[in-house]
Amino acid sequence: MAAEEGCHGNMNLEDRLTSMASPGAMVSGVPADHADLAIPPGPAGNYRLAQLYDYRGMPRQDFPCRPPVRLQLQARAGAADIPGTWGFGFWNAPFSLGLGFGVRQVLPALPDSAWFFFASTHNYLSFRNDLPANGFMVQTFRSRRIPAWLLAPSVVGLPLLVWRPFARWVRHMASKVIDESGAAVEVDPTAWHDYAIDWQADRVDFMVDGRRVHRTEVSPGGPLGLVLWIDNQYAVFTPEGRIGYGTLTHNQEARLSIRGLQLET
């Protein structure tokens, strides 16, 4: 049987999207009309997240979306350099590990995604040295199909990553099994803009205000889930082998506003 195309299930976005908010965070509004995702100020050490997503309780093989599908929305961030990350698009939630991301399957997976992604300068989120690793960008990842149970033993080797020569080798090997594409998005994220992701089986087009800002043949095969989020998390994996992960201080509320959200197949 051929895989179902597009984002199957109930296409009424108010019904298909689920909100997730850590204590003090907020998801308000009607998703298809206008939604605000906000996390409160607070210290590092406490993970803060506000999220809308459409894969609650699903194992990754049942995530709703496959190409071809087009995501359209308008978005505005509350500040130009929010500590942490925010964005919107499609992904396979590869690092759930039971951390409360609404994914039933807890084994790790290699990343697959196509999204608009903001990462503050505390982050370094690329396996390639020639692509953006933080700032406002578009990214796609397409990974080799490796069963999750084969990846699970790699968790035991995580302590070895503090040894930088080993970490550099791991990063180099990751770049061989994970195809990646990306580009910086040169717009003011605090102003309203029209964003679109046209995800096809053989390519992904990213549009801002009707203008294509990136086209790539690195197209994830799916299935993926739709996600829109803001959080105070950071992750670092530099070419020098430096690794870091944690949460960041917010001195004021951080907000991502969404309106006009549409999925077309």
C-alpha cells in the first residue's frame, strides 16, 4: 500500500493541534486564526516551553505528514534575540527520550525536518561547517533509515563526548549519515511576515513574503509532525568538538505570535 500523502487526519487545525505549556507558559488563541505562544521570565535550570503540535501520543511511524504538503502562516517574534529557540515546520521529534515532548516512542532517532528555525547565539546547531548554526534560518535534515533500537546503545557512549577528539569524529560521522541544507533568513523577525514551506518529495521551497529564500533537494521523506514552539533551550556541537546543552535565563516574557495558519495538500 502506498504511503498516504499530505497531512492525514482531521484537517481542521483547531481540532488536530494540541497545546503543550510548561508551568507559567501559555498557549492562547485559536490556532488557525491567531495564536500566542509565550514563556515567562525565569532563571536557567528550568525548561520553559510553549508549543502547538499534531502528533500527541503517536509513535514516529504514525506521524501525520508526508510530502506533498504546504504550510503557510504569518508570524512575529517578541524580540530579535530571544534566548533559546523558536520556530515552525515539520520534524520527527528525534530526541524525545521520555522528556515530555508528547511522543509515545522514547527511543532516539536521527533527525528529519523542514522548518523555519531561530536559535540564539548560545546555540550551534549544524553538522556542517558551511551552513548557519544559529540565528534565524531555514533548515532541512534527511537522515539514513537506521532502526531506533540500533541507536539506543549509543546513549551509553555519551560520556565519551567530553573527549573532544572523539566528539569531532562523531560530528564528522554524523555529517555522513545526515544530509543537511540551510540558509540564513535576512528579515526582521519582530515584524509580521508571510512564511511558507512547500515540502515535496524531491525538494523543499521556503518562502518569505512571497519570495523564495531557499530551495533544496534535501527533502525529508517523512512521516513528520507539524510543530510550532518557543523555548529557552540551547544545544551546542561545534566543529572543535565542544558540546553543551541546557536552558537559559529569560529576563522578560518571550513570545511568538502566529496567525493565518494553513496546511494544504
